[in-house]
Amino acid sequence: MKHVKAQQEMKTIMVGGRGCVSTQVFGEFFHTVVVRKKIMSPAEAVSAIDRLERGFRVSSIAPALVRDAIAIHQRYQLRYWDSLIIATAKRMQCTEVLSEDMNDGQDYGGVIVRNPFKP
């Protein structure tokens, strides 16, 4: 059922035109659905990424963003990859990050995490 809930969240964000994403998240998505869970073929995953790319503002990972992520990692003791997501959100002036892996409601310097699967 998480799959359906995630799709609903993405549609809402895309329609609202307020979503932002890092290319890192596209890579994590591909790895999850093709390699770990085996619920999509590579072609299906690429098609989904193409749709997401059209519906979101996309940030590539640059050295300055890596430095920002390291600072966030050190300050909040987050995993580096989660810190990179927070750094990307800050850089893109997004105030909310959807994640089931980080602490729901946690404020990371103006970026608040929300778990879309939490009841």
C-alpha cells in the first residue's frame, strides 16, 4: 500500500508545482525499485524518472552541495545521503522533505521532515 500512497503524494506535489528533487533521489529510486525490490524493469524505472523530472525542479549534485551536506551531517548526525537530501532542499528553497527514514517533524534549519506514511 505504500506504493499507492507514494504515487498519490507525488501527484499532489506535481500538480501543485512545488516539488524539488536531487538527482541522487532518482538514483536511489532506481536502485530500490529495480535492484532491491524488483518491482520495475529498468525501462519502467527510467520512464517513471522521466515523468518525475518533468514534474519537479531538479538539482544536480555539485561540490558546494556536497560541502553543505557534510556540514549538515556533522551538525545533526544524519547519514550522509540524508544530509545531501536536506542540503538540496535548502539550496532549492524547499521547506519540507518527505521521508520515512528520517525523524518525522524534525526541523533541520528550516527544512522540516514529514513521513507521508505516518498515520
